[in-house]
Amino acid sequence: MHRLTQLSGEERRRLVDDFVDGTFGTVDADPSAVAMNRAATPDLPGDPTSEQVAAWVGLAELVGDEDFRARTAVRQAAGRPLDIECDAGAELMEFTRQKVTEAMQLDIDPLGDRATPVIDDLVHRFAEVLACTPDTEFRDWMAQQFEEAHDPRVDQYWRLVWLVNGWQVVPNLLPVYPWLIQALRQERDA
């Protein structure tokens, strides 16, 4: 751990660049994902806080974890996500977080009939933004995307990047994923 905190700025950048190149540097890589990861490369300030140093150590350990690297690379190679403009994607995620959180607070069972209008609304919103048909195949695709994204280490990676860079930590969708995936899968099976 002490060695990780003593790395030079160039060594720290190379550690993260190696992770990005190894997981997103394939021929099939989604250019927007590569660009987003490169733009968010963590950079400790000259006089970091203890929280930033701790986040840097956690980040270095995470990007050095071969299982995390392999799973991230497999997810990336499994298929390019549909192109979506960044602001539209952020709006979709916030809309999703609000709709599912409300459903959860109202104790709506993701496998029950009351979940249907919530999921229909989400599927139609995603389909509209992505210019797709909100059919069973699209619901399947959505469920698969959320299942693949439901990796707490991905959330941890971004939280650590934001902390190191001194950025505002953005709320994640991890708490709503299980409900959302169950409801999407139930709709598919119905």
C-alpha cells in the first residue's frame, strides 16, 4: 500500500492507462466507453486529502485485480451498447432511478401486476431514446444490460475515480437493479 501512494503521477497514469487499454482497447471496443474512461483518468492533486489517497489506493488495487479486469473486458467484448448521447443517458438513468425507487417505496412487487405500468413506462422511454421498438426482444436486451451492469466493483471503480479527482459522487443504480431486472424478466416471461 505504501508503494502505491509513492508512485509518481506518470506511474499512476500508466497504471490506469494499462487498465483502460487492457479492458477497452480491443477492436470491438465502444469508442464512447473508451473516451469516457480516458476522460475520467484519475489524477491525484499535488496536495491530496487523506480521502483522496485512500481512494487512490483502493483504485490501484481494483484495477490490478485480474478478475475485475477480465470480467470488465468480457462485458466490453460481449457486445457494443447502442449509441446514446451522454446527457440523454444521464436523464434515462435518473428517470430509471426515480421510477424504480418510487415503486420500491410503494412496496410494488416486481413480479406483480402493479409493476407492469412502471416497466412499460421505462421500456418505452428507453426505446424512444434509443430509436428501438419496445418489444420483447428489446425488454430482453434491457434486462441483459442491467444484469451485466449489476457489478458492485464497477460502481466502486467510478466512486473511487470521482473521489480521487475531487468530483461530486453521482448516485448509482445498484439499489434498484434487482427490482428492475426481476420486473423486466417477469414481463418477458409473461
